[in-house]
Amino acid sequence: MSRISANDVRKVAQLARLDLPEHTIETFTPQLEEIIDFVAQLEEIDTTDVVPTTRAVEVVNVCREDIVTNTDVREELLDLAPEREGDFFRVPKIMAD
């Protein structure tokens, strides 16, 4: 006898907010049973000496030192603007007076 019933599949679908058509319940019932059997197999594995991890491959964040440097490109950047007014970019007015 199966441990998973059609009602169990309906309940899981409801909890997952899935709208399963009734004709798919019979398909998913044995599949859910197989998934539970596979998890049971995994539970039998001895993992006492296995270090917990969140990734299969170690990821290391490589950072560089922040170095403050003075650049003298202000005039060059202002000259690239379509319009300039003194030391500022001139842009179209967007608000009425």
C-alpha cells in the first residue's frame, strides 16, 4: 500500500499554491512517493564527519584596497555636456515657476 494518497498530493499542491488539474493527481501520487523514498535513502548516509556547506565549490570574495586619487578631469567632463553654465551642466527646466 502506498504511503502517499491522492489527498496528500492535493494538500501539498494547496500548500504550494498550485492549481493541479484533477487528472494529474494520479500521475503525481507515485512520483511524490518516489521522491520520499529517495529522501529516505539519503537519510541513511552517515554524514557525521562531513562539514556543513552551502556551496559545492568554495567561493572567495577578492577585494582590492580602495585608494583615493585626485583626477583633474572636471573641465573635460563639463565640456562633454550638450550645454554648460559655469561649473554646472545646464539641463531643460522641468518645473514651472
